[in-house]
Amino acid sequence: MTQRPIRLLVCKMAVPTIIAMVTTALYNVVDAAFVGRLSTEGTAGIGISFAYMTFIQALGFFFGHGSGNFMSRALGAKDTSSASVVASVGFVTPFLIGLVAAVVCLPNLSALSRLLGSPEAVVPFANDYLRYIVMATPFMMSALTLNNQLRLQGNAAFGMVGIVSGAVLNIALDPLLIFTLGMGVSGASLATAVSQLFAWGLLLVGTFRPQCVHIRLRDFRPSWRVYYEIFRGGLPSLFRQVFNCAAAVSLNYCAALYAPEGQEASAVAAFAVVTRIMMFAFSVVLGFCQGFQPVCGYNYGARLYGRVREAWLFTVSVGTAFLLLISAAGFVFAPQIVALFRAEDTALIEIGAVTLRWQCVAFPLVGLFTATGMLFQNIRMTFPATLLSVCRNGLFFLPAILLLPLWLGMQGVQMAQAVADVLTFILAVPYAFWINDRLKCQEMQQTSVR
């Protein structure tokens, strides 16, 4: 981690995380593609359920990033004992929280669907998809934690194996359960739940490999100090994912509210499709940025500030270049891409194509503030990391999604994400210059000490 050439090291760490992130996004894409063959309402139901899945991600990433960031620094400092305790606390706690969430939500699925923004006609379909996802909440939440712990201690390859294996199983089970066994939307939900449970088991087994920090119940020794460390390292992720959840719910409500009369389900389904398309594209950049994180954590812990800066600049450059290419393709072929999910619904394609093009306009800007936020998170500058993490789908998106439609109607809903991305980029630029100068100064000071 501290000796190999930075660019090759980041790429080596990034390949398995990109595969894992793309595969994770593939869960939602595959479900939407298969359910789209059934009905528009079914596709909308998956979109409604996505808000609950962002809640799972919020806590899974919070505990995963919080414990994993501490683990990477502890391992860099040769403190394996502390890393083991934080790993166990970080894994067990979200499992218990997920168990409580499942017990509370399972008897109240209809109320949960309406709370997440479901139009009345979509509620039965949202319930069908939520049912098995809710049951699997403890495993899904703690699996996200395990994957991030493995990645942040430099063992991303096995994390990738667990995630990819689950996705392959999901792809195989979807047509069997949805069409062959006639389960419809419930089949897509059950396929996802079973595959996530399978991935959870593989990831847990992976922690007992010799190179990994083992998860042991005897190391589950929760304390205020341990949770404080998790809180400091995971707070940006928690805020980001909580705002993602709020953004998903707000988008559901506004899509239905400002849709042309009788097209509420088509509008909700259109935004569900575009969200999955953009998540799939963004997962590549996110995976690359997450490959940068263990490199950043190890080298910052070893006080090799020049390597940290080089890795960050390389990550920003690669992410931005990729987003420029993917955004150009998305803008040009927007109708055709949306039609892959539900070709029978012209209203869905029309709304979705315009939305996709708006998002592609600002999408290349995402690389800078994503990588910069992760840099701040890994070097424990909690305030700027949290601020940058909550702007895109929180501080800027929520006002945009609530205010723009008042003047522009459906077009305001469609352009809200692009506006939020531009504003987040403007905020991130001064922080990027500042941290670049700071790392330069730290590198010079460290060189002079030597």
C-alpha cells in the first residue's frame, strides 16, 4: 500500500470495487427490466421500494465506512486488536438494527408504501416488492457493512466475489420466480432477498481468511469510544444515504403530483428507470473512488501525503473522463435506453428520456465532488466530508425538487438533479483547491523532517 506506484495501486484496488458496485447496481436494473415486462405499475412499485432500500444502504454504509475507515488506519498503524473490536461492533450492530426494522415494517407494508410516496394504484405492487426485502433487511444491511470492511482493509477482491455471486444468483432466479412460477413482482423481491442472503454468507466466510480482520462475537464489545470512532468515519456516508432516502421519497411524491392526469404510474416508473440507469453508470465512478479509499487511508496513516494527493488527483481525472463519455452516450440515445425497460408505455419513455438527458448534462461534474468528499472522509475531516456528501441529494436537491416544479411543473422535477449537481460542483471546487494546497504543505513538512 505504501510502496507500489500509486496509479497502478489505485487501479488494482478499484477493479474489484467497480465490479462489486456495478453488480450491486445490477440487482435493481435486472429487477426493473424483468418487471417492466409485466406492467408499468410493477415498475413503479420497484421505484417506490427503492426508497426503503436507501434506508438499508444508509445504515449499512454508515457502519461499513465508519468501521472500515478506522480499520484501514489501525492496520496502517499495526493496531490489529482495535481493528478487530471495531470490525465486530460494526457488523453486529446493523444486523440488530435491521432485525428491529423488519419486525416493525413487515406488518405495516401498505402504510410503508404510502409513506414512501406510492400512488394508490401502485400500493399493491410496492407491497409485493417490499415484503421479502423487509424480511431480508438484517442480512442486507450487515452485508453492506462486511463488503465495505473487506474493501477498506485492502481485501476488496473477496468482497467482489461475494457481491458478484449474489448478483449472478439474482439474475438466474428472476425469470424463474417471476415468470416460470408466476410470482410476478413478488418473485423479483424474493430473488433479490435470497441472493442478498447468499452474498451475506459468502462475505462473512471471507472475513475468516488469513489476510482479513476476523469477525468474532467475543470481540463484540460495544462502547461509547468504539461508536464514536464509527460515527466519525461513517457520518458522511450516513448523511449522504439519509438524504438519498429523502430524495427518493420526494421524487416519488413529485413525480406523481406533477404528472399529466392518468399518467401517475408512468411518471413514477419513468423516474424509477432513470434512477437505475444513472445508478448503474455512477457505480463505476463510485467503485473507482472506493478503490482510492484504502490507498488514501493507509498512506495518510503512514504520513505519505504526496501519495495521498497523487491518488486523489488520479481518481478525479479518471472519474471525470469516464462520466464525460457515458453522459454523451446517454444524452444521444436516451429514448432507446429508457425503452429497454418498458417499450409498451410511450408516456414512460417520453418522460424518462427528457429526465435522462437533463441528468446527463451535469453528470460529468460528479467525479470531482465524489472523490473529494471521500478524501475528506478518509483523512477524518468530518465537516467538509459530510457537507459534500449531503449536497447532491440533500441540501441542494431537496429544495430543487420542491421549488422548481412550482414554476416549471414536470420539467422542474426532471431537471432538479442536474441543478443540484451543478451547485454541488460549485461548492466543491474551493474545497478541492484547499485540500490540494494542504496536502502539498504536509508533504513538504514531512520531507523537511526527514
